[in-house]
Amino acid sequence: MKVECVREKLERAVSLASNVTGKDLSLPVLKCVLLIVKNSTLIVRSTNLDLGVEVRISVKTDKEGVVAVPADILKNFLTSLYNDKKVFLELKDSTLVVTTNHTKTQIKTLSHDEFPSIPVLEDATAISLPATKFLEGLNSVYYTASPSSMKPELASVYIHKENSQLIFAATDSFRLAEKKVKIKNLDEFPSLLIPHKNVVEILKILDNTGDDVELHLSDNQIALKQGDVYITSRVVDGVFPDYRQIIPKEHTTEAVMLKKDLQGALKLSNIFADKFNQITLVIDPKKKVFEIQTTNSDVGENKGQVDAAINGEVVEMSFNYRYIIECFQSITTDSVSLGLSSGKPMVIKGVGDENFLYLVMSMNR
């Protein structure tokens, strides 16, 4: 192997690929990026066996070849270069020689024979979606998925089609988020579950621009292609819970307030929350009071009020602070509405936004 690369392009490709290198000590080659030089193209590939990524860049090729290089070493080296526009790569025996105008470095490589292949789904069902809308859907809900893999369907983001909308949903059984995204000319879209940990990496890798993302779907894999980036992920073989049946259709109490006021009051109250992050909402429409109470036997207690438009019945319910505060990253409106009924989950929405819904289960006091 002997090639000449544009530093910025090589640095970007290695940085993207290094996001999904594996940590499996029994297969050290997973800590590497695979560099494949072929037909004036450098393919930078990585995988953790659950998720795979390829980034292609154009290069000047003197000699084709394949090499597996420790991802962290190569990434850190390239990001430390700031005054070089060109990078020259040459494989000599089992050493990758990296040369610029200001430095010459030798990096020990690993045998590429054990590097796993990445599924190619180009013949599978293909669907093209605007990247901004697809990533908006994932971003709006992924953080509510379960971090535990005990129930794979709960440790996933569920995507399905409903009329002309893609519906993104995720839940860990304590809270739930649903985002509706309207897609023009969306004819078919089979329901699928993408593992939460893979969604996190997909969001890091794909570019949130006006470019489309091309999805290729098969029974147990999904591939996403955007420009020179190709990602493959396994999909979960399971059934997502019928979450619509737990969303309250009516509320006995509703409160509307500025999002920033509620955020500020919640952050202040959390200073005095207990180890379970418990806060108590006390809402009295007659007295026009929306109060957040927290108590910690080791620290003290706090009662904070928020200016709000309130109607309905008196209600007092406790919730996990973290489960409430996290949803604001998905709400783009200035005001939020909270719908509450004793014994039922609280529903949070942006005022005037019917495309995002967030549900939080109450805690036993």
C-alpha cells in the first residue's frame, strides 16, 4: 500500500469510523480501523460486530493494499496535525509509515485476516429520507430507551409508518417519548427496532444536513448510506409494546407555563432532591399555585413556585426529576403543557406542537 491523502478528509474518515471500534479483548483487531486502498479510493472501515461503518475518500494511489491500524493511535495522530495538507501512507512489512511535510511516523499494525466483513444490503428494500427529518426523529426519542439489554425491544428505538408520517418511539417503562415526522412521498416503510446503543452512534456519524439518507432494509439488518458514509446495524427481532393504550386520553388538571421557567425551577429543586431524584408537584387551580417540592434529610428542603395558567382539580404527584428535565431537549416551543390525573402518567407537550409527546410515570411517595 502506498497512497497520498488530503489530511482533512482522512482525519474525518478515521474519526467517524473510530466511533464504532469494538472493545472485545478476545478479538484485538476490532480496536482497529481497516484501511483498504483500491481503484484510487481509500475505504476506512470499522465494526464492533453490532454496528459497522465505512467511509470512502478519493486518494492518489501508487500501490493498492489492506492494513488494520489501531484506531485510537491513528486518530490521535491525525487530529494532532494542524499545519499539513497532505498525508502519505505506506505499508512496509507490518508497519504503516505515515509521512507529512513536518513528521514521519511508524505505527505497528495488526493482521487484517481476522477483520470481520460488513453486510452489504444494496439489493434490499431501499427508502430515501431527508436526513434532517430522520435524525430529528431519532434525536427526539432515543434517550428514553432502556439502557439495559434484558428486554431488547425496550432498549431500542421503534420506527413505523402511519399515513404520511414516520413515528419514532422509545420507552424504558418509566417514561416514553413519541415523535411524528411528516415525510413526503413515503409509500412503504416496514416497522423496525434499532438498538439504542447503535442509534447513539448513528447520530454521531450521520450529517444533519439537507442531504438524503438512503435506507436499505432486510429481515435482520439496516444499512444507512449518506454520501461517502455507509453504516450497517442489526435490528431487534421483537415486538414493541402497544404504548398508545397507556397514554391518557383526558386529564383532570392542566398547567401551561414557559419552558425556561419550569426548567429553572426544576434545576433549583434538584439540589434538594433525594437519592431517587424525587420531586413533588403540588397544583391548586383555585389558589393558582404550581409548586415544586423537594426534601432531602441530609441537605434540607425546597419549595419553588412557577408562574402558570392552571385549570382543573387539585393534584399532588411525585416524579423522577431526571425523567422530566430530559424531555426539554425535544421540545422546541417556548411554552409547555403538563396534563395530570391522579394515578395516571403525566403527559408533557410543547404548546401548539402536536408532533411530540412525552409521558412520565409517577412515583410512590
